[in-house]
Amino acid sequence: MLNEGRVQPLSADDLALSTAVARAQDGDEAAFSVLYRAVQPGLHAYLRGLLGEGAEDIAAAVWREIARELPRFRGDGPGFRGWTASIARRHARGHLRRRGAPPRPAGTSTPPDLTHHLPSEAVLSAPAARALVGRLPRAQAEAVLLRHVVRLDEPAVARVMGRPVLVVRVLARRGLRSLARLLDTTEVIREVAPAPGERR
């Protein structure tokens, strides 16, 4: 996956990921470990969002394919994230088809970085974060997870989801706005960490 048309320069993390990709393709096992540590947390959260229980087994299959196909990958660090997310989505959809179940709402995952995109006073516990994302429509939840947990840019999310960039932008923004509104509901407020000196 080439990243033609990229406007923003790569961050330090993305440059490090790009370097690790190149080294791993040359057979450097330590570099492959770097790739795994950088990508697996977000990828696992995304798979948990699509599948719920059983995500670990699918993640293992995803990484086997990544290891097998890595020599043929062409792209940089952000491209690698998108490529792995596409593989994960394909495995997850295949798993859901085989068991005859509809996609599970993406809120069953624990989004590690999602609260950075919500109001600054909102410090959520993991159960509260799961409850919030679980209330979103599936497409909004998936767009939010891909955009803010897997850390893909909008064109990459569009490629993974097979939707136009504008649709992805709307889904992610609506998802974040819905999450912000849900922070005001009574049952969620009870799960929000209190401010210093605030009584429950």
C-alpha cells in the first residue's frame, strides 16, 4: 500500500514504524517485535469491537498472515497500520460469516486513546468507555475505533471500511459527538472519575 498524496509529514512514531517495517522485511526479528508492540494494542481493540470474545484467536491468525505477507508489503509506517487493519477486518468478517452471526457492536472493545478526543474533564474507566462506544451505531463505532484507536488517517479508514472519505469523516465526527453527549447521561456519569475534591 503506497501512501501517495500524503500531505502531513510523518510523526516520529510513524518514522520509527516505517524503519521497523523495512528492517522486518529484511528478516530482523527484533524489528518485527517492534511492529507487533506498536500495532497490536489498537488492532486487538478493533477486533474486540467487531467480535467480542474470540478476538485473541483471530488476532493470532491475522499476525500469521502479516508475517507471511510482509515481504510483499510496500508502504510506510501509516500504510502498514492500514494494511494490518484491512487484514484484521477481513478475518473478522470471515469469522462472523462462518458462525452466522451479525457484527457485534464495536463498543465491546476498550479504546485506549479515545478519551483524548472527548471533553478534557471526562476521565473514563475502561467499563465506562466500553459502555459508551457500545451505544454507537456499528458504522460510527468502527470509524471511531479505526480513526482514534488504530490511528489511521481518514483515507486509510475509508479504504479499510470500503466507504468514501467523506462518509468516514461524517461517521467518525458523529460518533465522537454522540460519545460527548452520552457523557451527560446519568448511568455514564456514575462511571466517570470524579474531579479532585468532588464527592460521588
